[in-house]
Amino acid sequence: MSEQAKPETISFDDFMKVGLHFGTVVRAEVFKEARKPAYKLWIDFGDDIGIRQSSSQITVRYTPEELIGKQLLCVINFPPKQVGPFISQVLTTGVDDETGATVLVVPEGKVKNGARLL
């Protein structure tokens, strides 16, 4: 969707179907096999959800080392997606900056792993 497109109006029930949860990156590494520069992330969403993995094209603004311990907002209920030899289980959320590099969506302060965006 372009930035100019008007999004379709949805109900609150529709919004609540999207599993937007916060988790903490516990492992990050360069995704060498990816066609476009990306990282493999392992994100801890707490005991109820567990650790899930994600492929994320965020290499312009972030290094694997600085991602460790960072809390991210992710969609946890999309179907898993095969990305080369890697299964991406969650979608990390972000917004493009003025150069097109992705800026991750993070909480302003520390939140519990698995906390749901309401």
C-alpha cells in the first residue's frame, strides 16, 4: 500500500485478529543465503508463545550485535514463510525512513515479552 492510499475501514474485532506482540531478540545473525541483505532473528515472546524466528531486511540501520536484547513489535499469527533455507515464523514491524531504510517499531520502555499491542 502506498503512503497516499486510504486504508480500508475495519472493525475493532478485525484489528484484534492481528497478533501484535512484543518480544526480545535473543539471537541475530547475517542471513548469508538471502537474495536481499537480511538477518535471521530469534525473538523471545515469553513462556506462552516461546521463541520464534524471523527473517528481516533491516541491515541498513542495525547490526546483529545491537539487535540482541532489543524489544520488537511483531505479528505472530501470520503463517510461516519459507525464505530460502529458513522458516520465518513472525513478521517484524517497521517503518521506512526518508532514505527507505527500515526503522523497527519498539516500545518506549521495557515491556513483558509476549505483551500484546492493544
